[in-house]
Amino acid sequence: MTHRLSAVLVATAAVLAGCGTVEATDPLLPTGPTGRIRFVNLSFAADTTTGKVNASLEGRPFGVDLAYGRATPAFLPSPAAATYSPVLVGSRTLVLKRTADTTTTVATVPLQIENGVDYTVYATGSVPVTPFVTRDTNTAPATGQVRVRVVHLAPSAGNVDVFVTPVGADLASATPTLANVPLRASAYLSVPAGTYQVRVVPAGTAPASRAASVAINLASVALPANGARTLIAADNFSGGAPFRFIALVDR
């Protein structure tokens, strides 16, 4: 991690320790090649209390009281808040504990960090929590374009068709932007900067039935030139419908 991030974490260690995260001698000072990492909590349970988790990376606090849909390090206090956190290459470990009962480890995620590679770790499911790790593309898109990634992590929705269209476009005459997307798929596309509507329907839905079959609707999202966004198709916090999109800033 950067010195800046380490300083903020040390300053907040007393508070975080009370919630179950542990301060440790920092093994991640940037004295060698690094990758980058972020974590997204998509673990669901019967209520928002038991669904919250604390995250530690190599024994360092990486996020506390993370509710469903929250991401870290974006969650951390300024100036440590960032899209990703740098971490030294090699074998690393992310540990998740229940915020409501920090004696309970809900997941231990081993990671192999490569030089210059960005990763997102998603905690999915309930008991047991299942990690899903993606390698992320965060180079600059073509001039005037925005890179959009759709990650399908809504198990109750089955395979889906994804439509990225102008706001209010008729789905009956639209072509799926991503067709028959299976669970745990992560697909990138590039579109001109602008404002879009993103809708998900069950895979193979007949054109005339699409409007009535929309399972997830992001009614309006501004996608800036030369930026990148991840759109996560997810269950609600207790599992199943109503489904939702969670938008993350990648760059």
C-alpha cells in the first residue's frame, strides 16, 4: 500500500480494532513492483446487520462495516479513499469477518498479485461466502470513448441479455449489447461517451416481450469520455429479486 494509505490506516486502527480488524506491521510498503486491488461486498444474509463485513488485507485494515454493495478502498476516509489500493506482488491474503461477530471469519481469499495488474475481489452468496476475482482492464480507452464492463453476479436471474441503449430506446427493436450472459461472466465493451440506459432481461426473451420482462433497469447513467465503469448485476441484499445494478468507477 502507499505510505499515504498506511498512515491513514494507522490513525484509524484503534477504531477499526474495536470492530474486529487488526493493526499489524505493514508488509506492503511499496519497495518493489505492485499490482492493485479493490473489494466489493456482495454477500447477502437475512438482514443488513449480518450481511456487513470487515476486510483486512495482509493483516492491515482494508474496510470496516461494509454493507452489501459497498466497495473498498473507495470506502476508506480521505485521503486514503481511492479506486484501487496498490499492493506488492506475490501471494497475498484478504480476510473477511462478520461486523456483528468478529470472531466469525466468513471468507479467506488467497490472491496471487502480478506486476501492473488490477484485481477486483467480490464476496458473493451467503453461507458459505464465495469469492469471485476478476483481472481488470484499466488502460485509457480510445479518445471520446468510455469502457464499460458488465459483471453478472445475480444468481437468481439466470442467463441474461444486456441492452446498453439511448435513454428510452425501444427494446423490441434493439439488439442485445451482450447476449446470453452466464453467471460470473465479466465482459467489456466500448461506447461513445454519453448518457445511456442499461437494461437486463432473461436470455432469449422475445423482442415483443422484452419491455415487460426487464429484470434490472439502470434508467440513466452518464458515461464520461476516457473513463471506465463497472456495472454489477446483483441480487438484492437478502438474495433474489428485486435485482439491482451497482456502478463502480474504474478510472
